Amino acid sequence: MAAFRLPQKCLPFLFTRSQGPLLQARSLNLHEYQSKDLMLNYGVTIQKFQTADTPERAGAAAKELGVPEVVLKAQILAGGRGKGRFSSGLVGGVKVTRDLESIEGLARDMINHRLVTKQTNSNGVEVKKVMVAEALDIARETYLAILMDPATQGPVLVGSPDGGVDIEEIAEKNPERIFKIPVDIMKGITMDQALLMAKNLEFKDGLRDTAATQIMKLYDLFCGVDATQVEINPFGETPDGRVVCFDAKVNFDDTAKYRQKEIFSREDTSEKDEREVEATLHNLNYIGMNGNIGCLVNGAGLAMATMDIIKLHKGEPANFLDVGGAVNESQVLSAFKLLTADPQVRAILVNVFGGIVSCATIASGIIAACKEMELHIPLIVRLEGSNVDKARSLLEDSDLPIIPAKDLSDAAAKAVASLT
């Protein structure tokens, strides 16, 4: 049997721990224009720009900037825009031109059209906004990022004098061109560290102080907005001696949401799976997959084990759904609604180990969900742990067609068998 490969976007469920149960890291991603708004607030040097949601507004913005050359950028959360293709036939989601009269036409071929890039699916993403920015010549491109490093348990500066291309490619082919400087999170970044990174990025003496100052401001941004990553590519040098952050990606972790309410209110969920957005509203951790056995599990590790054993029995999981250790009856109902909303789901497997949560709570939630929804697909339930005897009695007395399972392997086998 081929090994089960967990989708990359499921990994945050496993490795982020808050106080209490293991929680999902729902990383907030901002559009480029939103990230640049934040950078302006921290004094970081960027190009002048405006945003537009109509072709007419884009054309007007190009003239209002008062610059000889502009760059028009489609605003989606996926990378690879420059080489992407629109449903309108336009190739390239980043266009540079001195013909300001052409901006409206280019924007018309971007706005309300779908853009397919190497980071989207084959359907692409519909573009709702474009950014119209001052186009600056770049004499030299470097790469700079500030991110949290599990190895040092704190921030790390990552930089390369070879910017403008995939950092993964540089790391693979020329690892000696990647520089890392750990930062003591209690002390913060020092000017010496910023100057060292500026030197590693090969800024000459005349611009090294300027680059270091920009690095210090970016670190202030990193801490000030509770970012998990600030990535600038390119962190560029212009022919007239300026250091400019030409492109930016800022990521956040939802554990900072209570401190960063204004930033999180900017989240654009239009590019996300609607089921994942709905799950977030109920504090459930959900990732849709391609199988037909819906899984309701408490705990990220147990959820992965459940998917593995379904595969072992020649089945296909339809989702990753971790209801967490503090789940209540209402959340169980919401979880069932998520599962049954997927037309591919032909059976549901509930696998719960009662530790923090009582199995009786899960059982009550299952019964309420089945009665409210009039469930018409097989439901296999394996419960173990706290109050399991009471939970089993509740299920037996419910007169619902629930298929009990003695262990996880038995549950997976019965779920697969129920499909035939």
C-alpha cells in the first residue's frame, strides 16, 4: 500500500500548541497592498501605490500617481502572478508600462477574471482588485525575510544577495548564499545584527546604513503586528541610491487575533474553501480532501491516525476534521453539517478518545445531530476514554442506526465496508 501523504496545509494542526488543547494555526495572509499599508505605518520605504476594483479607477489611479511609469499587479493571495494566465486570455498578472492610457484596458482583462498560477488550482482565483504602483528601476535585487525559527525558538533574519527568484532554488543550488542571523526575542534586534545582514546582502558602504535601518524597521513591524513571517523579495536597490521593499508578504498566526483585531478584520476569505471558513466560525479545524469517508475526530494526531487506517483498509478519507479537546454538543452538530455538506461523503466515521472531553458529550452531540439532520448515510462510531460506558448506553438507547466499533481498525474496516 502506498504511504498516505498528508496535504501540506494540514501540518499546522500538528505543530502549534496554545495553552490547553492542540490548536490549528490558521495563518492569516494579507494581499500585497494590505501588507504595504502596514509597512507604511512602520516607516518602511515602498513605492507609491493605489488600489482599484474597477478598470476605470485603475486608469485614473495611474495618472494620479504622477509618475512616468507604473506597474499593475493583480491582487490574489497565491504567488506566481507574473507568469499566470487570465480567463480573459491575458498572460501575466504583473504589467509594467509607460503608456498610462493602456492601464484601464489591462485592468479590464484582470478584474473579475480568473488568474491561474503555479500556486492555484486549475480553475484559478478571481481577481477582485489590482494595485497600481510607481515602477522603479532596480539596480540590484536581494532577498530578506524575518520569521519564527523552531530551532532557536525565536525570530531569525534570513537573507540572500540573490533576490527576485525562488529562495528554495537558491537554497538548493547555492546554500552558501543563504545567511541566517538568530535574534534574541527578549533583547530584540541590534543595529550590529542589521548591519551584518546588510553586509551579507552585499549593500556597499554608502547604502549599508540605509539597508540596516530598513531591516530594523521591518523587525519592528514583525513584532508590532505579531507576524509569523515578513518576506521581502526583492529587497532592492535603485539606481539613484534608495533601498526599497518592492514586494511583501506578511503572515500572521491566529493566536494574536485578540491583540490584532483591526488587522484580522482585513482578512479576505473569498479565496478559501467555504467549508474551512465555516469551520473556523465554530472553532473547528477542517481541511477538505478527495475521499468519501467523512472523519470526525478529536485531536490532530488521532485524526492523522484515523486517515492512515482508513487508507490501510483501502478507503479514502474525505477530510481532516479535528473538533478539539474542548468540543461541545453544538460544535458536534456543526461538524456533522460540514461533513454532510460534502456531496462526496458516503459514510461518517467518528473516532473520539475522551480525555479532556467526555465521551458522553460527544454521544449526546451525535444523537442530536442525527435527529436534527435525519442522517441517511452510514455512521460508524468508536468511542474510548472518559465516560465511555455512559456514552455507549446513550447511543444504544437512541434507537438510531449507528454502527458501533470496538477499536480504530474495526471502525475503519466497517466504514469502508459500509460503502459497498
